[in-house]
Amino acid sequence: MPFKRTLALAQEYEGLRLRDLRRYAEAIASYRQSVALSDAMLKTNPADRVALSQAVASSRGVAAAMAMAGDRAGSLRQARATIALAKANVNAGPEKAHRQRYVAESTLEMGSVYEILAKQSPAARQRPDWQAARSTLLQAISQLNAITASGKPTSLEAADLQRAKSLLAEADAHLSGSQPVHP
């Protein structure tokens, strides 16, 4: 099992680096290999939070890479599937707060996907994409606030909250017209 965990993590990071290099097809393939390994670990032990974390992180990577590659339908389908995976596993084992964070992170990624798509969309599609991004990011912020309501946020939660607020500010700026909308 440790070998599979290490390989799944390495494939996620390979996907991230390939995505940064704009080699989207290769990035998606690496992310999917990571997801496949994580799914196999979850089949063996559905309560394996580390495997779930890896599956969610790599699934989010697939959605973002697909959006960057211009695959609108695929990226939105993947983002929804990632949220569904996270939600389905909230009560699958201990450490419920961590599992709830995966839902919030996946929702945050969906907002990010909408922003990526908005920047690539034809003019007629941009405003609805920015609105969808805004709505989704507000959900993510609400989810993160609910997780942290009982105490000090972890560094991951604080970073997610900061990222969500930053993306929300960008969506608000585009919707208010204070920033040019990119064709």
C-alpha cells in the first residue's frame, strides 16, 4: 500500500507539472493514473482518508486541466463528479472535518473551473460563467466557514479560504465591469 500511495502522489505532481507546461493531455493522463490507484486503495478500504484525499486532489487536477485544454463539458462533468465523490465519503470513516474539507475544496475547484472557462468563453458565455463561478465560490466559502466555525482553521483551510476569496474578488470584478472581459 505505501508504494501505491507514493506512486499516486507522484502521478498527481507529474500532472501538475505537465499542466503548468500546458501539456494538458499528458497532465490529464497522469492525474487519471493517480485517481485509478487511489480508487483501488479505496475499494480495499473505503474508510482510507489518505486515499480519498488523493482521489479528490487528482480528480480536481483532471477538471482543471480539462478546463485549461478547452474541454468545457468534460471539465464541468469532472468537477461535478469530484464533488459527488467527496460528498459520498463524508461519513465513510472517522475524521469527518477532513472529509468535509474535501467537499469544500472540490466546490472551490468547480468555481475555479468556471473562471478558467469564463476567460476562454465567447463573449455571450462569459457573464454566465462568471456568475456560476461567483455562486460556486460563495458555496465553497460557506462550507469552509462552517468547518472552521468551531475553532482556528488549519493552514490548509486558511489557504483554501484565501484562494476562494481571491477568486471571488476576481469574479466580482468581472461582473461589475471593472475589469475587461477576455474574449
